[in-house]
Amino acid sequence: MGAPYRQFCPVAKAMELLDERWTMLLVRELVTGSQHFNDLRRGLPRMSPTLLSKRLQQLVRAGIVDKEVHGAEVRYVLTPAGRELRTVVESVGTWGVRWMGTLGDEDLDPKLLMWDMHRNIDHSAVDDPPEVVNFVFDDVTGAARQWWIVIERDDADVCDIDPERPVSVTVTAGLRALTQVWRGDTTWAGALRAGTVTVDGPSAARRAVPTWFAPTGLARVVRPG
């Protein structure tokens, strides 16, 4: 835990645990359902494995997380105290959407965007899986330029290497433009009209993509003005 504030205020006591760097974002990942170390790393790609391990240990000691070991499998599961933090994460996120909306270039991360999109697919909108969506970021260079999300009936995977499966539809966009769609700063329809996002493939698949990747959660928060 962080250095004590030495105040009796419950806010101060809570923040002794929660205001250390990366801790609340780690709680965010746990709240959204990640339980395995590698999945937590994918949701926090700029957090070192060493620091992630340290923060998990702190949350276990604080009674926020249970570490469950089943043979070779290790899972990190929120306790009742940890699950109560969902409302805290959602409240902070709602405030952030409403009042901290500006994105710098350093905030844009194709790896994190693809990970978040793949775990929030509306599988009920996918009529005939598997579907393979190729994402091309036309303003990104190197290996991070292309990604593939493979949508199965009840699961999905995100790949940074061609899975060598038939592509159903290709989404081409600037990284900022697709991030803004996913955050709810603009709509799929608005981005498609503006030409900042294009979708290529059979007409049925083109129409379906916005329903497969419909922004959820904090993206639905109403902005001021």
C-alpha cells in the first residue's frame, strides 16, 4: 500500500490503497472480467509484468482479490469487497467521459483498442459465425497497422498476425477516428459519412459491423452540452 495519509477520513483510508499508479486501472480490468495474468497484461499493455504482479499481491493482501490456484491455472477473482469497487470504477469513468474528453496522441493505442473491442462484441448480433474482421489503421506504421478479430459463436480472439482465415469484412480507419467511435465520441454512422472510417465487404457484413461492435458501457454516457 501507499504511504499513509494519517487521516481518519474513509476517503483517505481507501486512497492509501487505490491511488498508487495503475491500481485503479487494474481494478477496472478485474471488474470487466479479466482473471488471468496474461489477460490483465493485455488490458494494461504499458504496465510492466513486475509491477502488475506487485499490485496484484497488494490487492490480495488488502482482501480485494482472491488468488485461486487450480493445478497450473492461476485466477485472480474479486472478493465481495472488490466487487463493490465496480460502482467506483463506473462513477470515475462516467466523470472522465463527461469532463476529461480530450485525447492526446499518446493516449491512442491500437493494441488496447482491439483488445477492448474484441471482449465487448455483441454475439447476439452475429448471425452466422465465424466472422473475421480485418482492421487496418491507415495512419499507423509497422506491425500494429493491421489486426484481425475472429468472432466465434460464443467467443472471440484478436490477432496481430494474419490468422489465414477468410476475411468477412475490412474496416479501414485512422486510429483516432476508430477510438472516438468506440468511446462514443462519435457514432459509426457519423464516422462512415465523414469518411474517417470505411467498411469494405459484402453489403450484409458492412451493415452488420456497427452492430457487432456497438459501443457499450461508458461510451453511452451523455456528454455535457
